[in-house]
Amino acid sequence: MELFLTALLILSAAALATALLATLASFRPPSAANCRAANCLGSCCAALGCLTGLCAVAAGPWDTTMVLELPWGLPIGALVLGLDPLSRIFLLPVFGLGMVCALSGGLSLRHTSPREHNLGAHWFFYLLLLLGMAVVMSARDAVLFLLAWEIMSLAPFFLIDFNDGDSKVRDASWVYLVAAHLGAVALIAFFGLLWQSAGTTSLAALQGGAALRVAGPGVLAALFILAVLGFGAKAGLAPLHVWLPEAHPAAPGHVSALLSGAMINAGLYGLIRSLNVLSAPGAAPEWWGWSLLLLGLATGLMGILKALAQSNLKRLLAYSSVENMGLMFMGVGAGLIGQTSGNAWIALLGFAGALLHMLNHAGFKGLLFLCAGEVLHATGTVHMELLGGLQKRLPLLGAAFALGAAAIACLPPLSGFAGEFVLALAMLDGPALPGVERQIGLLLALAGLALISGLAAALYAKAYGITFLGEARTGFAANAHAVSWRTLWPLALPALACVAGGMLAPLFFGLASLTALNAAPLPDGLISGALEVKAQAQSSLGMVSLLGAAGLCLALALLLGRRFLLRRRGAPAARTAPTWGCGFQAGTARIQYTDASFSEPLAKVFAPVMGLKVRRHQVSGLFPSRAALNVTAPDRLRSGLFTPLFEAVERLCNACKIIQHGKIHLYILYILATVVGLLVWGLQT
């Protein structure tokens, strides 16, 4: 724990130092030297703190639990930090991706004008976000957890609002802030009811559900619903996902990568932690599992279909994050169903699959968002209909994006396949459950998982193909400036994670299953069966990894052999030629597929869910004018539910302003009326 505390102290000291630089920059004329110093200090200290945190997470046996209690000056709660397997596995993306994003962000912001941005303030809030996430994952007291949660929720508001000169960015940051605090209200109610029912704020004392055995089923149901609302809002669970597609396109690339790959995992972490608090092993009501499974399935389907309808690359990736969080919630729901049904196979593989997919998602989604940020820097836009042909102009960036796209599309032997393979194995054992309705339910969930995976492959074929292949559609892509390896080298770390997550899948599955057995313990009668399941799943993953490695080696050998034979035969050197367009070259990029035309076949089937709005400008007459077609995909939940709701609340608040007259004698009258009312109520009781 000393090493973990050292990481927290490094992040805290660096946050104070960058805050000092930000303050100096606000009182002095803009200085390029001060800007460079803040950028270097913030990024390097963030990377150092994250590296120290990774060493702390990896220190000692994985299944050990370490606790550290420090002085606490508040009348309630305690400053207790702990590292157990669940905290460790969720801290891996926090520190690993935090380090990569700090290095990449430092490189991308090194030419920032000091007149436009205060980088000291930016890195202060970045360090504050890292600190908040680390304490959330390690807090062992409800009060400390809520304080860290609030820090973690507030810091992204200022990071998202980096380019605050754009009104859309300001709107996105406010949408995020409202959604974050709506979730926080649910969590305050959850922990308040938990404290009132159990009589303690210590999360360690609440483990195993022993403190809530006297609570009735109504209290437990209310606690479960509040936990799903509070943690689901942070994770982007539908219909609480509306902040994700707004915030991620507005934030800088390295911030979007950290939010999507690490921060939204806090919702999944909190839910799993709270499930262990609310019930004893195997004693959770079965409807909890089915609720999470159906919510996850609906979130996954909605996320992937909305992503297919997007033309903004970063917005597409944001909806993809919603889809992947849905898959993780499906795994947790399946694990609960397995526990309550006495099925060790489904119970272990459901939770382990969710945790394994969480790890892999941090790798490939972090890589894709960082690539999207570099596309924005190189071209000035992330609208796919304005791009094309970037693979020839930015070969290293295109290769990195292609690797991340292949991983998230679940192509073996990369990391995305391993997580979804384990989830599919869990649901394949559905026919072993008692009751036809349970069997049909899990088989339908398996069909939904297969549909989501297939749509994900189509989505990333579109994202990579429209953005990087073909010919440049506009000057944004044609005039893209080169991106050297000196800027892209931090992307090698998440790219390596995409490969290692598939090649070393048995190792990562071992960590995920060990964590699942610790965080979601099984009843004593299922433990021996769970260990057998773990061995079988590791063997299957090992075979997949071996076949994948053999396939990659064979492909590499064939490629090298081809080059050798061509050189030996004296074949002419390769020459550059125009992109082949189905045998036709008209000298224009307008004949290429656009993102809307690529998604049109799926839109005919899933148009209501995708929410497409098509506007056509019809042509007529002998000499028709230019025709036009505009396809958009607004979020109907935001425009049809949340926006009218918040506008109604705003009108109500404005109507209540009549109470504020600004006259002292009326305020005294309010006080007297309140006192009289309290006296009358006291006499009646």
C-alpha cells in the first residue's frame, strides 16, 4: 500500500504544481515558456504517477487484500484505502490508459498557443480526474467514496470544455455535468439508505450482505434500483447514456480516450461492489440478474445501431462505448442468474467475461480515440464524409486504427474476440438452467450478442473504410499534414495491448476469473465446479490463441516469402497508381461510398432504432438544379425525453422566482410563518 500511496501523493503534488502555474498564467501576460512548462510538468508527472500506480497494482499476489487507514477529520466516515482483486483489475485501465493519454496529450498539446488555452488548468483537472478515479476504486468507506466520486465527476466538465469558444462544446459539457449529478443524487440516496439500514459507512463491514439480512425485500429492491440508476448513469447505460455521445466528440482526443476507456468503468465497478454488499453469495433475487441482462442487451443493441448511423468519427466511437458497456452489464446479469440458479459455469464465466471485456475495451477504445484525435489534428475534421484516402497519407496512423478496429470488431486472435468469446460461452450453457423460460431467455441473449458482434464488424469496416481508404473526398483529407512516429509512439502501448489481450488471453482470463471469484463469491457448493470451469475455459482460450498466433505467423511468412521471390526474380519496383474504383476512374471522389450509403441496407431494417432523419431536395424540370440529400441521426431520447423534462423544470424554477422580491420585511414574514408552522406541527404531534 505504501507504493499506491506514493502514486496518489505524486498525482496530488503534481495537481498542486499545475494549479500554481495556472494561477500564475491568469495574472501574467500569456507566455509560451509558461505554457510549455505546464504541459511538460502535467504530462510527465501524470505519467510518472500512473507508472507508480501500475507497479503498486502489480505488487504482491493478485488475490491479496491490503488496507491502509489514515487520519480523518470529519465526524462521519473514515479515510480507509484498500487494494483487493476487484480494485486492482479496475485500476489497470486507470493507470495504464492514464499514462498513455498523458504522454499522447502532452505531445499533441505542445504547440498550443498560450493565448488560447491555459494548459496549467487543463493538466490540473486531468490529474484531479486520475486522483479521483484511483480513490474511487480503492475507497473502503461510503463517505470517502462519495467525495472521490464527486471529484471524478467534476473534473471532466472542465476537460470536456477545453475548446470553450465553440458553443457546441459548452453545451456538451453542461449536458455531461447535469447527467453526472443526476447519477450522483441517486448514489447519495443509495448510500444514505444503506447507512440507515446497516448503521455503518464501512464498505468492508458491509461485504457479504451480513449487515442487511434484517432489511426487508422492499429496502433491498430500492437499494438495487438506486445502484443501477446511479452507477448506470456513469457507465452510459440506456436510457441514461445521453451525455456520452455529446461529451466525447467535444473533448480532446486524449481526454475522450481516458473517459471512455477508464472513467465509465467506474459505473461497472460500483455496481459489482454494491451487489456484494446487498446480498450474500447466491442469495440475490433472480430478477436482479434478468434486469441487468435485459438492460445490457437493450443498451448494446441501441448503442451499436446508433453508432452505425453516425457520420462523426468520435461520436461513432462514443456510441460504441455505450454498446460495449451493454455487453459488460449482460455478463454481470448472466453471472447473477448463474449464481441464483446454482450453475457454476454461467456464474463464473458471466462475471469473468464482463471483467475481461472491460480490460480489453480499455485497450482498443483508448487506441481508437487517440487515433481519432490525431485525425482531427492532421485534417481539421472527424466528419467521415469529408475524409477518405488517409491510409496513403498517414500510413502509421491508419495501421494503428485498423488494428484497433479489428480488435473491437472481435476478429481473432485479437483482444476483443477473447472477451466476447467468454461471454458467449457463459450463455451457451443456458439449456442447462431449470425452466424453459430461463433457457429461452439466455439463448435469446446469446442471439443478441451474436447480432451485436456482427453489427460491430460492419460498423468498423465503415469507420476504417470511409475514413482511411479510397480517395480524398475534400481538401481536408487531400491537404492532411503528415504525422510522424515521434507523435504516435504512445499509441504503440494500447496497440500492443490489443495484440497481447488475444495472444495472452488465458493469462488475462485467469486474472478476471480470480477477481470474479473474489468480488462475486459463489456458494460453497459451486466453488469446485467453478474451478473446473476456469480450467476448461482457459484451455479453450489457449487453443484459440495458439491457432491465432499460428495464423499470424503463417501470414507473415507468406508475405516475406512473396517479397523475397519478387526480388529474386528481378520484379520491377512497386509504383503508385490511382485507387481502383470498380474498374472505373472518372477523376472524382464523388463516386465513392459515403457513410450514409454504407449504412443504408441496415437502415432499411433498423431505421426506427437508428433514428435516421432523411431530407431530400428533389429535382424536376428540363434543367434541374443541384440535388441534395441530408441524413442525420439525432438522439431521440435527448430531444424527446430529457430536453422537454429539463425545460419544464427550468420553467418551474423561473416561476418560483416570484418569491424572491428582494424586500427584507417579506423575508422576515417567511421566517415567522415557518416558525409558526413548526410550532403548530409540534403541538399536534
